[in-house]
Amino acid sequence: MKESWSGGMKAERKQVIISEIHYWKSHQILPAHYCDFLLALYSEGEGADEQMPRPSPYYLFFYVLHTLLLLVPILLFTLSEHMMLQIAGNCVVLIIALLAIKLFHRHPYLRESYAVMIFFVYFLLFTALVLFQYLPNWMILYSWIFLNSASWVVCGWWRKQFFLQVAGVFVFIVLLIRLGFHYF
């Protein structure tokens, strides 16, 4: 009779360990190839090829809802004329966007980089609308957009999010084109 390396480890205990390893793999606590090795070891070669369950379609709801947050500053600035209501409403939505980053980080099927990008775009849109409405100086607005694009590149480099870096460079290029049309 072949004796396994585990020395007769109970099936229930093995299942707990295997589910922990799946958790580590899905949350990227350990590299995937380490988790695959541990899964093969603990399942004794059985079930090492098990795939993670597919994401359910309700995750798409989070993406759509989060994208709709970008409409809030435009709606608040066009439908309301009270400065405090505009700023308070947009600050609440900014906090919601920050909380969405945490939510996207916790779920393995949601991309945190998407939530970070929406947050930065929302922040730029909100602050640009405030500057344009209450301080209508083009150079201040262009300087603010330049600072935002530079912060996107730096944050993308710091958080290792390539898409944020590309978006920052894209905003900077669009700003340069706009300045070219404005002054030439």
C-alpha cells in the first residue's frame, strides 16, 4: 500500500489547506506557480488543474456604475447654481470613488487599475469645472491640467499601473495640442 507524504492527513484538514492556497492564488499573496505546486502537493496530483470559478456577470454592474460617476460633476454644475451644493456633492462622489478603489482591490475579478483611473479622471473633471466656473483664467486651468497629468504619470509609475502612465501622457499631449491651437 502506497503511503502518501502527508502521513494520513485528514481529508477535512487537507481541504482547508487547499482552499487557503486557492485564496492565496486568487488574491496574489503567493505567485501562481508556487500555489500550483502546493495544490499539486496537497491534492496529491488530483485537482491541481482546477480552474477558478468564472466571474458572474454582476461584476459588470460595478464597472458601469463606477463609470457613471463621471457624469455627476457635469450634472451638478449644469443643474445647480449653488456653489456649496456643487462642491459638497462632488466631494461625496469623490469619497465614493475612493471607496470603490478599495472595493475593486478586494475582489479578484475587478481591476483596481480601472477604479484608480476613474478616480483620477473624476478628480480632474471636477477640479477643472470648479476652476473654469469660479476662476475663468485659461493659464491656471492649463497649469492645473498639466499638474494632474504629471501626477498621473508619477502615480502610475509608483503603483506600477501602466495604463495610468499612458493616460497621463495622453492628457499632456492633448494639452499641448490645445495650447498650440490657442496660441498659434
